[in-house]
Amino acid sequence: MRVLQAKINRKQDIRELMRRIRVDAYGVKIMLPKALACLVQLDSITNIKANILKQEMLSLGGDAAIARTALSGGVKTTDCLLMGNLAQFGRLSEKLKVQPFGLDGMGRELSLALANYQKESFRLDLGRYKINLTAGKAAIMGILNLTPDSFSGDGLYSSFVVRRPSSVDADKTVNSIVDYALQLVDDGADIIDIGGESSRPGAKAVSIREELKRVIPALKRIARSVKAPISIDTYKPAVAEAALSAGAVMVNDITGLRDLKLARAVAAHKAAVVIMHMRGNPRTMQVNPRYSSVVDEVIDYLSLAIKRALDAGIDREKIVIDPGLGFGKTLRHNLEILKRLDEFKVLGRPIMIGASRKSFIGKILDADVSGRLCGTVSASVAGVSRGAKLVRVHDVSAAHQALRVLSAINSA
């Protein structure tokens, strides 16, 4: 007899075990939800709801952890931790739909959250490009910075434009940038993310005119020459509008669609969008950032931002979320987000992470920007292992190799 010591909670692993036992297909379908353990936390619900939930979970063979004084009425509200398997939660959702005290709505929300959490594959529609984001795999967004002050020291504006300031060399400058984009694709990038304004901590905003000058000429040429979808990294509606008209098919917005004009521009062009969380703005975001619960607060923020996107007319299937590593977060905040990244799956949209060369990696390794490659790869692999479907990186080749190995392991 062999006893399985490891916790197995991945659908594909459980299916494989059942296949080895030669369970028929219908049996797998029936038993799989029973094998998937699940914890659901509900924040600050009334004692009445908490006690009903506990009784219902007990009747189903699960349980619910609530504050000790909630049972005696010593407090009016309590957090609640529901414990069971997916089959039990499915039955709970149905039972709640006929309960009073607002539990019917909770049942519907629970069903949606669990369905979102189990979603393993997405098809990202990027115009003429379609990217399949499947279980255990991730797409790579390659960073192309057209800035003179990138924190990572890779700003092509400084390398090419400043070195070749004359109008005579303008075409050579754009050609060099196109060559860089082609190299990113050859290295394994699925999307090219072009940005003309630095978002490093303390960075000053640039004018719309200057940002357009930096990105549009190169973007037009890249759109014609590079066989990959282009994302524009901007929060300015005018820049997004110009970029989408010039060939971009996605907007990467660090401000999480706070500006409804930007959301409407994305919708009008039927473009995709990355909605990121950031506390404050680049000039102030790292000034003593505080959260009661960083993961809960970022999820709430992104949930509201998704609603803004949908209200503006953006297709749900074109929305990507990004918890914003390094944007208004301390080292501890960033690590907690990565550790609990799978919790963002309840939002039902593909998750992107951007750990590349960030300062929190430098703090862990005591390394400057030039020494953060291995840390970036490690953080990216950890993120994909916990549910990320896209990684945004400077060093595309290294990330591509690491994710190929991870995919091979997951598929074995």
C-alpha cells in the first residue's frame, strides 16, 4: 500500500490519477469536484448569516469557522471561513438561493466566484492576433521603453534618440527600435508593450506632445514590420487614441482606468486593456504605502475597475488584470501578493504580473538593476505557478526559457 503524502489540488493531477485507475469519464466528472478542497472567506457578515452558513455547511459535511462570540450574539458581525470541497460548495450555492436575509444573492456570488477560480484557460482577442492562455502556461509581454529615464536603464529613447538627434538620422533611429522589437519577438515575446513615459517611483509626468513624439513614429513602423500585437503603456486618453489608431491593439494602464475617457477610447477601438492597481501616482506611490490587507484591497480595487471597463463598453474577454507589483507597495506587500496570487482568480480575468527588475527583488538579493535577472525569472515562475497568465519582462529570452521548462513540468 502506498499513501499519498502530498496535497493534490490541481484538476489535471487528479484527472491523471483517476485515468491510471481507469475510472470512466462519467465517474471522473462526478468525483472530481469532491476531490478539490476549497476555502472561502467572507468578510464582516451578520451573525444571522454566519450561523445559517455554519449549519448549512455542517449539513453538507463541511464546516464554517466564525468568531466564538458570534454564536452567542456577543458581536453583530463576524468574518467567516467556509471549508469544504467544490461539490459541497455547489450544493451550498443552490441551498442559499432560497434563503432569506440576502443569502440568495450570496449564493449567486459564491457560484460566480468559484466558477471564476476554476477557470484555467482564456482566449485573449487582440485584433488579428489571438493568444490562448492555457493551464500551466503563460504569454510574455516584452517591454520596449522609449524613455530617457527608465528605472531599469533600458530606455531606448536615451540610447537611440539622444545619440542620433538630427532629422537626418531619424529614420535610422526608428529602424533601430524596430530591430529591437523584432529581437523581442525572436526571443519569445507574444506582445510588445511600448511606453514613452517612465513610471518609476518619483518619476515626473511628461506632456502629451512629448509622449506622442516618443512613441507614435516607432509604433507605426513596428505595427507594419513586426508580427506581434502591440500594447501601448499609457494612462493618457490622447496618447491611447493615437496609438490605437496607429496599430496598437491593447492599452496597458497603470492607473486602472481611473480616467473614463481612456476607457471609452479602448471601447471605441474594440481594443484590449490591462487594468493595473497603483496606490497614488508614480511621484507619490512609494511614500509610506499602507494597507489593512493588501490582497483584499487590491482585489476590491480591480473588481471596481473591471466594472468601470464593462460600463464603458469594453468587452469582458479583452480585460487583463495586474495587481501592480512595485506600484505603491512595500517589499512585504509585493511578496504577499505573489504568495497569494491565486486569490485574484476570483475576478475571472487573466492575471498579468510585472516583477521585472523591480526594487523589491533588489532588496531581497541586495542587487542593483543589473543583477536582478535571476530574481526576475524566479518571481515570474512563481507567479505563473500561482495563476498568472502573462508576465511583463525586459529579459524576454530568459523568461521564455524558464516558462518553457515550467510548462513541460506541468504537462508531464
